[in-house]
Amino acid sequence: MPRMTDADVHLAAQPRLDTVVTEFSTDARRLRSDYAGMAWIGDRPDPESGQLGPDYRQRTVDSQLFLPDTHWYDVDGLDDVEVQVSAGLLQVASTALRTQGLVGVVAEPVVEFFEHPEGLPGVGLCLGLRGQIFSNLGVSYRVTVICAPEAVLRRGETAHPDEQAEETDTTD
């Protein structure tokens, strides 16, 4: 059975939202960062039709991808961090026979902090997707991080509207 690599999963980020909030029970200032976007698994949609290709075959998905707009956090400043992740299946590609493809299973997404791939200081957010699929899929994701504002070492890049549909290289 073919195994998908991180190169077979394409992240397209929406603009990240950063807000300073007050924690209810302590009145402490906290930074809330909301990351959202699409994970196209197997193929990216056709720019004209919006449809994914009909590459109908069983594949294993096991990807850990840095969010394209992740902040870089001081690991010591994350002792009281709160993280929430959700994902939803958005599109299942039709098959070459013009029938609806089978999904298989995409397990519960996970978000973990990983060290910078080039050895720079800080840790960034990685979205983990795994499962068995039978056709190309689109999965929407949303990650919310609440932490002390001082935990951010470097702000992440901002997604620009004209870059949102482009492939994001998360391996370098």
C-alpha cells in the first residue's frame, strides 16, 4: 500500500488571528493565537473547478507538518499553555468513473510543538494527520493556542491572500 509523505499533504493557511485576552479566573493577560486553513491530502484542487483529482487508491497518511504561520515559542514559557485543535472533512474527490470516492479514515488530528528544523531557537506548531484514505481529501483545520505573551520568541509569518492557495513548503 502506498505511503503518503509530507510532500503529499499541502497546507494552505488562512490569516492567523492574534488577540490579547484576559483569563477569567486570574485576570492574567494571555495571548490567543488562532491558526486555520486547509490540508489538501494527496492533491491540490483544480484552480478552475475547485475539485480534487480522481486519484482513487488506498494510501496511508502519516504527516507532521509545521503550520506555515506558526509563532516560535520559548519552550520554558509554555508551562501553562492551552492548545485546542479541530478538523473537519471538507471534500472527497470523485473517482475516475465520476462516482464519489471513499474516505477511509482520518484519525483525530494532533498538534505538537517541535524544535525549529534549522536549529533556530524556539518550538513551533506541527499539525499531525494520520489514517488510511481511498481518494484525495480536503480537511479544514483550526488550532487555538493560549499562552503568556512572553512565550513568543518570534512572530510567525503572516499568510497573504494571494499566497493562501499556493503550496506551502513546511519541510525547510
